[in-house]
Amino acid sequence: MQFPNLARLAYEEGWLRGVRAVGRLLVVMAEQGQIAIDDPEITADLFLNLVLGRSSKQALYGIEVDVEVQEKRRRAAVALFLAGVRPSPA
């Protein structure tokens, strides 16, 4: 809060850069018919929050992360995400 410009820069160069990179991958997957999405940037942001949200919050608060539990949650998050973006049968 004391350095809003620094916070904005970190957000733009950190989180948003990741969102844009994942968004580009999602566009390729959509073009190949592997997934169906409306907005790549929103979808990428949701995906990253789903996969990284809890872990990043724990790290922010200095809470140790159980690696096995973290991996289990990530796999479940990816499966949930893929089920949600699976194209409808024609």
C-alpha cells in the first residue's frame, strides 16, 4: 500500500505476464479444437487462480506447503478446469 506503483508493476510483470502466456496457449488449444473458450485472458486468469491460488496464499502468509497435498490439489484443479472447457460434442 505504501508503494502502489511498485505493486502495480509487480502485478503487471508477474501475474499478468503469466496470464497472457497461458492465454496464448489456450488460444492454440482452442484453435486445435481441444478446448472451447470465449475469452482467453479471463480463462487463463481463472485457471491460474484455480491451480496456484491456495499455494500462493499459503506462501504469502508463511505457511509451509505439503508438497504431496499441493500436487494432489493441482491435479484436481487441472481436471476440473479441463472438464469445464471440454468442447461440446457436435
